[in-house]
Amino acid sequence: MRYCVWIFFCILLSGCFLVPHKIDVQQGNFVDEKMISLLKLNMTQDQVIYILGTPLVVDPFHPNRWDYVFLEGEVGNTSMKRDLTLIFENDKLQRIEKKVE
């Protein structure tokens, strides 16, 4: 009987030393260099959506600015952040701004 209580106590105590598993998190639009290289100035908004998909953020105050944001890392610690901003004028792509952290 003592042997069973001792084993139970050891199993119970071993649970205190376990570390919870943190999953990798990927959020946003995944945009790589190959996709960005397909973008050309004066493309229409529909052509850009076909290549990159719908933007993550469309600012209602600046409808000609589209932001594609991608975060990757563990919960609470994003190790990589990519921002891609596209500026349109008259429904044509005029400027591409990218930032990788």
C-alpha cells in the first residue's frame, strides 16, 4: 500500500515540472519575395488581389492604401514581422513599400 502511495505522489509531483507547449503562430497575409516580384506598377486593384489576395487592413480614411501584415513566432513572442504597403491612385498601383523586421 505504501508503495502505491509513493508512486502516486511521485507522479503527482512530476506534473509540477512540466512546461506547457507553446504553439507557433502565423497571422496575417503570407507574402514572400516571389509574390512581391510579380507586382508591377500601374497594375489594377483586381490584378493585385489575384496575386496577393485581399489585404489584411484597408483603412476607411485612406481607401487607396492597402496593408498586408504577416506575423510569425510563438505566443507572446513574434520573431518575424513583415509589412507590405501598396499605394493606389485612380485604381492603379503607384508605390510599393515593404518592411521586414
